[in-house]
Amino acid sequence: MSTGLTSVEQRRKPPDMAITVELRGPCPKETVDVIDAVAHAKRIDRTAMVNRILAEWAEQKLLESQCIERVTRGNPAIRKDSE
């Protein structure tokens, strides 16, 4: 049976255990309009929608970095600054 949660949400700590910080800044209205529309369709608030978007983006970046590390490990053409 599906919980309806993405894999990122399933791995995330419960809100009462998560460390949070405030994120503020201007955003293009057109972007926020789309976020609001999707949040409304999913019956969640804007903050929850933005948190989903950011969590999925962060997860993707972690996967990308792991893939890059695996592919470039031991490649003599890539010099490390520390060496």
C-alpha cells in the first residue's frame, strides 16, 4: 500500500525532530503562482510545497555528486588541489 509520500519525504525526520532555519527572499510572482497552484491541488500549504521542492532538489544533487565521485575516482586526469 502506498503512503503517497515521495522517497525523500519517507527518509526525512519527523518535523518535531528536524532542525529548521528560516529561508526568505524575493521570488518571481509567476513562479510562486505555480507553487501555490500545485500546493492547492495537493491540499498543502506553500511552505510544505517549497520544502518538498527543496528536499527533492537536494536529494538529486546528492545523487549527482555520488555519481560524479564514482565515475571520477582514480582518474589521473583529474588533479586534486591538495596534492
